[in-house]
Amino acid sequence: MSCHDPLRAIDEPADAQAVRGVASTTSQLARLLAAQTDACVADASGSGAACWLRTDTWRLFVRPRLGESPNGDEIERFLLPSGATVTAVYDSGERCAWVPFNVDEAYENYVGERWRGGVNTRLLTNRQLRMYYLAKRLIPRRVQLAARRAYTKRLGLPEFPSWPLDDSVSRLLRFYALCLLLGAGAETIPFRWFWPNDFDSALILTHDVESGEGLRLALALADLEEERGFRSSFNVVASEYPVDHGVLRELRERGFEIGLHGLRHDHSLFSSRGAFERQLPALAVAAQSFDARGFRSPSTYRVHDWLGELPVAYDCSVPHSDPYEPSPGGCCSLWPYFIGSLVELPYTLPQDHTLFTVLRNRSIDVWLRQVDAITRRYGLIQCLSHPDRGYLADSEKRGFYAALLDALSERPRLWKPLPYELALWWQERDAGSPADRISYGTIRRGDDGAHASLVPPS
Ligand SMILES: [Zn+2]
């Protein structure tokens, strides 16, 4: 059924429990904001199919609740594909914010990449992926790159998510925060700040090691980072090339982290449910032998809902927004989130390969603009790069990376943990313990009135 079916003008909510009542504190969106309130927010899905709801600058993929909104002050109006509108209102009689969709469904449809149901998807089929990996082995890299550039140019950027920055989750979060303010009848509401103490934003540096030579070259990249006071993770493929455990040991001893980059550098892990389940025991053995607590899928290929079953504490395969991968898409989020008990750490900067090889940028302007944009939103900056030849082993590209590190080292309110430390923090924040590491930001009415501002701890 279409979400704008005229026969459904009066739409029964799919989840009547959620229509009236206190905002859920267990939903993923509520856990992201962790607001200290029991505000009344009445949100519920409609019973039709999901579709895009739009404002001038924002879109979300949900099952809208059709029909009349209660009387009240308009919070935000959303346009449906049919041209009709639905409205979020503050019902002053009931002292409740009324939302014509389920806010958590909107959030989950972003981060779980279920928005793909509403766009013309470019996902490659299994057969195309097999050809892609075969071509990667057989065709000279120069020819591959020319083909990839032509392909990218022909298709242009997708309509969703925006690249390099997609504001969807940030907008939803601030919309939800405003609904809480109204539903609580409050001027301000405290919420658990995103990062420990009073850091504004967080940075993790991660590398995927594509070859045995890349693993040797990892040491030079580690030097470059260590000289500037940074540590990072190196994700290693278990059975693609000989793994020098001496190098892994040295990296660990110097404070770097080793993660797992699959058993083989191909799409086999996610090619079928059977293949996934067959590889899990070997992945667990490999993770143990590398002392790896994190995972990145080869070429970021993924089936989102299976990631939570990986035998690691965190995954970092999902981009914030990346149209340049064989699995294009993204979670649209600048913050970590949970897939079951696993913490997903989205990468949020364009990859080194995208910027310097595919797009042939000759500066780090895109990286720096993205860093500034994420910092303004108090999000997670995650840079994904590679130590191999053709990547940061090339002197010009290594120079770009060094310039990025130099720029980042000048930001005192940027938290720079290892990825597994950040994943651990995200679990602690979610649990609200230990209390002495958690500080509180403030939700207050934004200047535009239409959204809330998230103010850092003072
Ligand atoms: Zn890789």
C-alpha cells in the first residue's frame, strides 16, 4: 500500500501504545540523546508503507500517520509524495508534542540504511560483485581507476544521502529534542553529553591494510602519527596475504590497535546468509589471534542487520555517506549507534582513495570543511585511509595526511581515543556509568525556533 493512498485518509496508528504517553527512553534515538526528562511526546507510525516526508531542507523515510493532527501550535510541516501534508504540533491542552510518525522508526530507517527502500538503488548484484573482485585481481589498477572515474562521472552523486555531509540524523535529533522541550514544558533539559568530560567532538583514525607490503608500510604511517601524538587502528585481512605478527606486536606495543578486515578481501562474507554463518567461527579465531576488538568489512561491503553478529565489540564498516564504494550508501549519522550489543562507529570523512585517487583532489580542503562541519555538530570524526602503495605510501598523499594531522593536533577540545576506547565509552555513556566520566549538555530552544540547540557542558 502506498503511504498516500486516499482511502487511508483516516489512518489507524500501527502502534497505539505509542500514541499518547511518555517518550520512550529505550528507543535508539532516545538512547542517542539520553535526555533527562519524562516529556510527553506522542509519536506513532501509520499503517501504510514508508515514504519520504520532506521539509524545505530535510527528508525522512517513515510510515506517516495520516488524517487530522490535533489542534495546537505547529512544530513542523512535512510534505508527502501526494502533495498532502502532515504536521507535528504542540497540543497545549494535553501538554504533549504530537508527531505524525514514529521518531525511532525514522532514526532506524536512516542508520539501518532502510531508506534504500525509497530510492533507485545502485547496489551491485552478487554477480556484479564477483566480476568486480575478479577485475580487481586481473585488470591493471590504472585501467580500473579510469573505469571507476568514468562510472562515477556518468552516474553523478545520488539524491540521498548527501555527500560528503548528510544532516538527516542531526536534524531528526534536534527536532526530537524540541519535541521533548515542548512536551516537558521546559526551557532547558539536561542530556548526557556525547563525549567524556567536556570534549566537543571525537576523532578516530583507522586504516585498512590491503597487502603484506601495506602491513610493513604501516610502521612508517605509525611513525608519522606518533610524532604528532596520534594513535590509530590498522585493520588486517586474516587470510589474504602473509601477516607478519612481529609487525602487529610492535604496533600494539606502541599503543596502536589491530582490527580485523575480513578473512579475504572480497565480498564473500556477505554474499549469502550461509556464507556469513560459515565464516563466523574463523572470524572469531582470527579476531582472537590479532587481539582485535573491531572489524571493517572489505570494501565496506555489508548486510547491515547482520553486523551485530560479528564476533567483535565494534564495527566500522558503515559510512556516514559514501557514494564511491561498491556498497554505496550510509547511515547519515555523525554519532555511533548500536546494532544489538555491537557498537557501530561510522566513518565520516571521505576515504583517502576517494579524495585523492578517484576525485584527484590536490588539497585537503574537503577534509577540513568536513571536520569543521562535524565539530559544529559535536559529532565523531573518523578518517579511513590505507598505508599501502597507491594510497598513503605515495609521498604526495602522505603529505596530505600529515597536513590533516597537523590541523587536527591544534584542536584542544577534540578527544582522540583509539577506536575500541571510543566503542567502550559509547557503551558506558549508554549505561550512564561510571558517573564521574559523564557530563551533561543542555537542550534549549534554537535561534530559528524550529529546532532545539544542543549546548555543550560549560
Ligand atoms: Zn580494504
